[in-house]
Amino acid sequence: MPALPSHIAEMPGSGVRRILEVALQRPGTIVLAVGEPDLAVAPPVRLAAAEAWTRGDARYTPNGGIRPLREAIVRKLSRENGLEVDVEQVWVTVGGTQALHQAMTLALSAGDEVLVPDPGYTTFRMNAAMIQATAVGYVLRAENGFAPDIAALEAQVGPRTRAIVINSPSNPLGVTYPASVIEELVLFARRHDLWLISDEVYERFTWGAPHVSPATFDVDGRVLSVFSTSKTYSMTGARVGWLVTPPGWRDVMLRVQEAAISCVDTPAQYAALAAIDGPQDAVVEAGAHYAANLRAAEEVLTARGFRYLPPTGAFYLWVDMSHVSEGDVEAWCRRFLDDQGVAVAPGSAFGAEGEGWIRICLASAREPLLEGLRRLPSPARP
């Protein structure tokens, strides 16, 4: 049989998924490895999807999504993000994942380089590999609060660098960048004439640090912004996100959307419309639930002497396990799953700088979360 192209055969996999696939085969496992909210989708959102199915509204929509949803997103971006955009800048996608892939497809050619955070979300590197571009990690270090070092970024720009990806609030770190850092990154992209791809999927969950959209600092149309209903509305399986482009891209976006997906599932689009345009009580309740989980988890970790990064956004805890991981945290995570029945995400899945750390998802029921943390081996006390 023919061989797969080398860029596909050699594409990196996800260390998170490797742990999760094993965990899902073992009933009773405490799963803290994946960013899956435990809360139910709000009833009005479920009803909107059901009504679409009931009336048989399951045919093709325009490539960019149904007009009412795109208009609702325009209002949302103005209300919550300080962005004034035209409806033709909003393109409904199959979750934030496709929006990220679409953004990279638009920004990069084969052989180009894209700067991605390290540690950073796994699919940043996977997407680059799929389009035969090269992901170059920019290091986020604990001693710098896991914030980007602009001077180091300057040194990483080469003749093939075409884009930078930023993610605030961050998965896996839970870091939310202040406006000053966001503006610096936009100015950096402008100095080097780079596209800036902004992953804002966790925008609604911040802890004491307001979310800032990079596009608020964009003066020349270089920012591509990625959003999703998945985390905000606990709609991970509905697969509805959106990509916000610079103005004037309608013709090219019609072509790339048609080639990639044609359109997003119609009932899911109506569910997203109900979520974005409807009452936001469920989002407020979700935020309170995650914040309470965070406080309880921090109490356990602090009392047991763990080093961890206090998050300012998203719903993850970044915990140092270097005292037991012996330089291979993924192997340790597999042993921990086998021995203790708890699945956590190895930090190395998010880049080389994640070695020795693990990511814990806080978006679960309280007691399983705390029990999983209690089973972590404590650092030796002095």
C-alpha cells in the first residue's frame, strides 16, 4: 500500500490523549487529565438544539454560519471583548480546534515557522505539522511567572517566521496575561510583520485578572482570534467555535470554509445562538464552581507542601511533580494511573518546558478532585 506523507506519519501525538485512552478503559478511574466541564448544558441551550431537530432544520447553512448566530457573536464581541467587527469577519467553526487549524492554514505555508508557547496547548504543534510548517517553542519559565520574554522572542525570529500563537488564559498553565503584556506581543508581531493567532477559548474564566483580547490593540489587520462555546457553556461535544478575521476576507473565507467543513452542524448552531444570546446565569454558576474547586484544591496542595502555579484563569492547576517524576513525567503519570487509579496530564505533553509538571483539571466534581490530589505523593519535607 502507499506510504503516508512523512509530515503526517511523523506528526506528534498528544500525551494527554495517551493517558486518557488508558483511563477510559478502566471503570472507577478519577479522570483529572482532560478539560471536560462536569456541569450540564443549560436547559434553554439544549431546547434550542432539540427544537431545530424537531422542525427538521438540519440542512446546509451558509459557510460562515447562520446569520442570527454570527450577529449574536458580533454583539458579544462588542459587549465583552471591546471589539467592533462586521458580521463578515465572524466565521463559525467546528469548535475552537478547527478555528485554530483554519487560522494556521491561512497564515502559514509549507516550510514556514510559527512561534508557539512552551508549555502550550498540544494542537498548536500538531496543526503546524499537518500543514508542513514548523512550530518553534518560545519558553515560558516558572521564574518569570510563565510570561513571555519579549527579548527572547526577538532572538527567535528568523527568515521563515510568519506567525506567533498566544493563549490567554492559558491551557495548560492557567496564566492570564495583563493588558501590558498583550500589547507588547501585538507590537512584537507588528515589528516583525507576523500574524498573531490568539486562542481565547477560556476567556470567561479568570481569577482576579481580566481577560484582554489582542485584537483590541490591532491597528493593521494581523490578529486572528479564536473563540469557542465548549468551555464557557459546557458544550464540548456540540463543536461550535468561531474565528474572527481581519476585515475584507469574505471571498477567501468562503473558499476555505467550503473546502474544510462546508458548514457547522445546524442544530448545534442554534444551541450556540441560545447560549450566547440568552441568560448567562449558567456561566456565572460555572465560574463560581471552578473558583470554589480551585480554593479547595489549593488548600490540599499547600497543606501537603506542593509547589504549584496559582492560576489567574482557565480551570487548571499546574503542579510540580519533579520530586518523583525522575525526568520522565509521562512515564510517572502512567505509573500513577496504574497504582492509584488517577489520570493526570503530563506537563511534557505541552512541550519540553513542561517536564516534571502535571496539569490537573478543576472542572470536575469536588470530592473526586480532592481525592485525586490526596493520592499524589507529597514532596519530602525539610
